[in-house]
Amino acid sequence: MIKEVRNTIVAAAAAASLAACATTQSAAPVARIPEAQAVKNIVLVHGAFADGSGWRGVYDDLTARGYRVTIVQNPLTSLADDVAATRRILARQNGPSILVGHSYGGVVITEAGDDPRVAGLVYVSAFAPDVGQSTGQLLGELPPPPEFVVDPQADGYGFINLEKFKAAFAADTSDADAAFLRDSQVPIALANFGTPVAHAAWRTKPSWAVIASQDHAITPVLLRRMAERIHATVVEVEASHVLFVTQPRVVADVIDRAARATSQTAETR
């Protein structure tokens, strides 16, 4: 399948807080998708240290457009378990889907995206490994910024350091929202970061990437390098690692674009 030509769009931040901007964006009217559109299903996959609730703004935006949106709840116990959870949701879809992953969720969709139900992939400040490559190997190429500190636990799981959480993960959220995200962390089995993928769905599926230029969990240089390697259509936005929380309209717009583009491809076959 011919991939989309890489196209970078830089979105400037508003003078008001990004949280307020996201609320305004979500409230603005959106165009509903055509009834005949082939790709109407969206599957959202969260990353490490979080659960699926952070997708609420994106979910609301896309459902208002007429999409059927389903959110995977990764157990974060192993890459195999997270891929299985994603495949379980894909099996419930009636028709082709756009598979979306945030952060470590990009590793999950890279592995699970070879499912024939997947029409395209959207990476949201996410890892995009190649076959045989792990998250840890990607981070070995370009380590995360110094703000990002993981505290390992005795049982092999890890949390983001409490004192550094906002700066590392959610710098453009309010103090209250950052505190909630910090205190509702879902620990991940750190062994996940050493598990390589056996499939690289982006090699056969069209891909899009939304990159947060102020990401302090994954350095933007690495995000851009991965997006270029997978020949993704790129949208760059001035936001933190949780851009799907603070910039839901931007993320939803890219997912909508991916669904419309893959629908056109399906119609010409």
C-alpha cells in the first residue's frame, strides 16, 4: 500500500491555557462523517502509567462526528497481554478500524495492527518500533528528557516519580489535572520495555503521527525520527506528552483524516 506523503503542520499554542483551549475546541461544532464512509470504527489504545479515561475528550469529539469509538484498557502486565487486549477489541468491530496508540500504546498498535480489520494507524506521541525492536532499544537511541524519571518497584513494576510527574508527563495541564493523573497512575511491568515486537504493522498499513513538540517523556527528536522512518503523515502541535488530553480536537482531526483517507482507498479497490 502506498503511504501518504509526509506532511508536517505546526499548530501554535493559544495565549490562554491549553486546557481551556482544549475545552473550547471540543465545544466547537464538528462535521459529521458521510453515511457511506467505509471506515467508521476507531480503537484507542492508551500508554504506560495511565488508563483509557484520558481519551474522553477525543472520544466525545469523534462520536459527535458519527464514529463508533472503543477504548482498550491495557493491563500493562506484558506486551503480549496488551496486544491480546487490543485484538479482543478489534474482534468486536463491525467493519474496518483506525487503530490509535499513545506513547507505549504505539508499540501495542505496531504489533496488533497487522490485524486485517485495521485500515490505518495513528501514533500520538508514540513509539513506532521495527520488527525485533523494543521500547528500551528506541530509548537507547535517544533517552527521554531528564524530567522523566521512573521509580521501579520491588515487584518489577514502575511508576513515574511523583515529584517530577507534571513536568515530565503533563506540563500543560492544570495543577489539579496533573495531580489527578499523577495519583491515578497505572503501574507498568518494566519488562514490557524490553520486549521486542514480532510485527511492524506500519510496513503495510498507512500511518499518521501527532507529535507533541514539548514532550518531556519521549524526546521530540526521537518522535520525528520514528515518524519519518514509517513514512507517516505528521501533524506537530505545541503540547506536552498528554496532548490527547489538552489538545483533543487536534488529535481527533488527525484520526478523522486517517479514517477518511483510508475510506477513499477502500472505495477505489
